[in-house]
Amino acid sequence: MAAPEVQTVGEVRALRDARRTGGTDVTVIVRAILGAMRMTLRNLFRKPVTVHYPTTTRVYPDRYRGLLALVYEKDTGEEACIGCRLCEYVCPPAVIKVEMLKSEKRNYAKTFTLELYACEFCELCVQVCPTDAIVMMKSFDLATGDRRELLLDKDRLHAIGLQHEQSWATGNRLRDMQGPPKQARAVEHAPASADATAGKPAPREGTPA
């Protein structure tokens, strides 16, 4: 007795489909063509949604966070970064390197480098900055074919901060959002102190209060 021929999974499925449809079903083919033509006609008269970059500027929302940058203080015009290196310590991929320059009035960042090609854009550096010196911009326009151009020094970071619009998020604002409101903190402590004073027994005569 001859052994049965071994069939592949594709051959079994093709045989099953042929038995189900009785060979080539013209109705299925026509229905697929009409469905494709209907989708084509529907999109033919729709308004295009493609943004013609870079001639057309895309409008980003206020809380969009893209490129990282360094900013200047609005009052004095000095560099806002004090070189505390908190952003360097908190960075998960360790792409930030800061060297502090000590001064009489305040400290500055002598060097500040950021490897943007390895950045995770987690925004932790923005959240821990005490002076809101490092921020994220409402733009991602830094496309390049050279990896070395994505190694940003302090001058490049300041230039990006002046070139693009700043995002809503800053370190102080993000920290305020994570904790309870300041008014709520004051209200929480006030009743507790008042209740403690009210529940304290009055001193007896002849005894110090």
C-alpha cells in the first residue's frame, strides 16, 4: 500500500478554499474591486491632511514637548543654568554632562553638553531643574544626516531656546502639579492646630500655663 502524500499547510488551505467557493468566485473579486474603488472615490474629494514640510509650519499644541534647550533669565538676561548638575544625575541614559563654574554671586555652567541622538525625552531633567534653565520646545525641527550635529553644546542649546517657541512645561510648574495645592496645605494644618488648642484643658489656679 502506497503511503499518502504529505501536504503543506498552504496546500490544505488552498484546497479548502477551492471546495468552499467552488473554484474561482467572480462575485468575490468584483466585490473587492468595487470596495477599493469606493474608498478611492471617497478620498478623492476630501481635503488633504498632509503637511508640506518644511514650507508649511505645523501648529503644535501648548503642551507639546520636543527639542531640549537652555534659556536665559527674563529679568537679567543671564544664563539661567547654575550648573547644579541635577539634570545630569537624574538622566536615565546619561546623555547630559555639566561642569560647574563657581562665582561670587552665583554659579554658572562652564560646559553643558547633551547627546540628543541618545535622549529618551523623558523630561526628568526639566522636572528637577530648580531655575527652569532647561526646557522643552514646541518643535522637533532638527533633522540632519550627520550624527555629530546632534551632540549639542551650551551655545547650540541656547540658540535652540531662542529659535523656537518654548513649551508650557517648566520645572516649577511640573512640580506644583505633582503636589497638593498650596492653599490646601495651609487649610490642612490650620484646623489641626485649632483643634489641639481647643482640646487642651485650662490650667488650674496657681499653676503655670
